[in-house]
Amino acid sequence: MRYALCVLLSAAAPLLAQDDQLKADATKALKAAATHYHEQVASHGGYVYYYSLDLKDRWGEGKASPDILFVQPPGTPTVGMAYLAAHAATGDSFYLDAARETAECLVYGQLQSGGWTQTIHYAKANRVGKYRNGKGGNWNVSSLDDDQTQAALKFLIRADATLGFKNKEIHEAAEYGLAALLKAQFASGGFPQVWTGPVPELPAKKASFPTGDWKTEGKVKNYYDHPTLNDGLAGTVAEVLIVAHEVYKDDKYKAALAKLGDFLILAQMPDPQPGWCQQYTFDMVPMWARKFEPPAVSGWESQDAMNTLVRIARHTGEKKYLEPIPAALKYFAKHVSKDKTVPRFIEFGTDKPLYMDAAYQLTYDPTNAPTHYGWTQPARFDRIQKAHDAAKAGDPQPKEKAPTADEVRKVIATLDKDGRWVSEYANERLTGQPKFDRGFKYVSSDVFSKNVETLAGYIK
């Protein structure tokens, strides 16, 4: 028996040594990459999406500069979260200092209305924000579009907790932002895309189909003031409320989360099309948003609504939030194509996929649809079904898979001698859609953050 055990231990020893060596290599690569990004790439503690290798050119959604930082992911908060992951894995104060500086950039750029807009300006420019610090201009529109305020808040909350709630400016910014977010929630539980101050009191109403010629009528210029689910807003707001409740232990965030769940139940369209839409009027009738976003059942926003309902059911313990999901899954099953995608827009009544032509006129033909918009989206209904079933059965939430050794080796191998992960443009679609030439080499905040979290996940 002792001999067999010795044999097993002897066989395991080389594997353990390999693991230790890979962990050491990952720790070294992590420090090299983070040092380069923090000391060479950062400006005012913040970040944009992409950089030329010499750092002379910077892009977010369009050209940027060292005095223009991006809040919208994969900008400043995304990089900040990567630093926090590195600190959690290693305990190295270098990463916490980097995260703190990134948080301070967001504190600087917080609007008086409590949230953030897409960018933070350190030099005078058009539309410079009306910042709480008094150094900005007149733009005071807090935005929930594209995860802007949500990403900033989630990072500040995590940074606040990691710093032991001892950094007064970061703590106050997180609390101020959360208070503004709660005030931006309609009484019905939904949220607008943007806010500057108090939102109107909206009674809880069930969604209903539009009447009349909805294709041409009812367009509202300030659609962004109305309840919206566009671009995953429900899921990102729910994540902020969950993190806030977990960190600050205040039940007002859990109550706001439940209200959001109540809204999602109301926002589900009636049979025979029990999905969700991008945008609703104050009377809960689907409405136009931008000129290429018609009132319609939306395959993408519906998936986000279902995923969010599962998260809310788990966090609140209320299984009523799972009840809308089976009918929606059954409905969308017939809309999944052979390539596992689902239409972004499905017409009321006819149940046909809707597109726009080059002149932005509604059509059933996708041939000439503008390429800047995702008219079809990946279908994730199988995963939603599994998540729903597990939540309904009371099964524990699955843990995220740890990075594999092969994944870590690849990340280490692609780090260059200067501590950079260099990307080469191959005509792929990028956030912000910069017009790079094929073969152009650049550095990406998205790639940096994902690779840092892979290394940190393995080390931890």
C-alpha cells in the first residue's frame, strides 16, 4: 500500500512542478502586461478601446486623445475590473493602486445627474460633461446605453469594497451614482435609456400591441426618455443592483431589482408573440427608437430579458420571475435559423423577420440591409432553458469554469517583449468600428482585460 502511494506521489510530482512553473510564468506575464498598460497606456488613469503601437493614435467610437477617455466598455471600467481581478489573485498592491487610479478617473467624470456618459474629457471640448467636480461644461445626460453608467458603477462598487470603504471620494461616488440610478427607475420598474433628473411616475401596465399604422406613426424624437430594454440594458442594470446589494447589504437595491423583474413580466408581449421589444411608450406600447429600430418583437432583447429574469429569481428567491420564460422559449424555437441565429426584429401579426434596406425603409429582404447593425443575433435559448430549469429546481448556480493550462500558455506565448498583446486587423467587426487597414497592428483594451482575467483566474 505504501509502495503504491509512493508511486502515485512520484508520478504526480512532475505534474505539480509543471503547474507551479506555469503559475510562476503566468504571474510574471501578468505583471509585465499590467505594468505596460498602467505606466505606458493609461492617461489620467483612464483608457480608450484601441491604441496604435506607438500610442500616438487612440480610438474609442471614433478618434480619441490622451484627454478623452471612454467610459463605455471596453474602456476605463473594463480595464479597472481586470486590475481588481489581478489584485484578488495575487494580493499585489501594484494592481490595487492601478485600479484606484482608474476609479479616480471615473470619479472625475461622474455627472451631476449621477451617472456617466460615453466619454470623460479632461480638456475643454464640445459636449464636455457637467461633472460633479465642477470642472466640466453643460452636458448632464446620464446614460444607461451600451453599459456606460452600469459598468462605471459596478467597478466603483467593487473598488470601494476592495479598498475597505476607506477611500472617501470613491465611496461617495458609488453611493451618489446608486442613489441617482434608483431615482431613474420608473414606478413601473423599468428604466429609460438616459436621464438628467427625476423621471415621470408611470403606472404599472401590461404591454400591448400597437394599433393603427405603427410603421409610419408614433415616432417620438425623445424615445430615449421612455422605458427601454435596448442593447442588454435590463441585464446590466440588474447586475449593478445585485452587486450593490451584495456589497452594501442594503435591501433597497434588492427591492429595486425585484421592481425591475416586475417590469419585465409586464413588458412581455401577449400571445401569440410572447417576446419582448426594444422600446416602449409610457403606456407600454412598443415604439420606434432610432430610424433603423422599429417597434417589433426582438430576438436579442428577449434573450437578455429571460436571462435577467433568471438572475432576479435566483437573487430574490421569487420563482414568479421564471414564469414568463417557458412560453417565450417555445415561441422563439421556431425563429432559430440553421446557423443558430435569431432575427433582431420580428413583425407584429405576420411573425416575419424585419430588416431595413439601404434607404432605411422596412423590408422582409435582408439583402441590402445596412451592415452597421446586427439584424440577426446568436441564439442562446438552449442555455437559457438550462438556466431556467436549474433555477426552478433550486440547483446551485454553476461556477464559472477556471482557465485551462492550454489557454494560459497561449496568453503567455502571445505577450510580446514589451508586455503587449498585439492584435492584427483582419476586417473583423470591432466595438466602435474603427476604420483600420487590413493588417494594421494595434493594442486593444478588450484583449488586455480578457487576457489579464485569464491569467488571474488561473493564478487564483
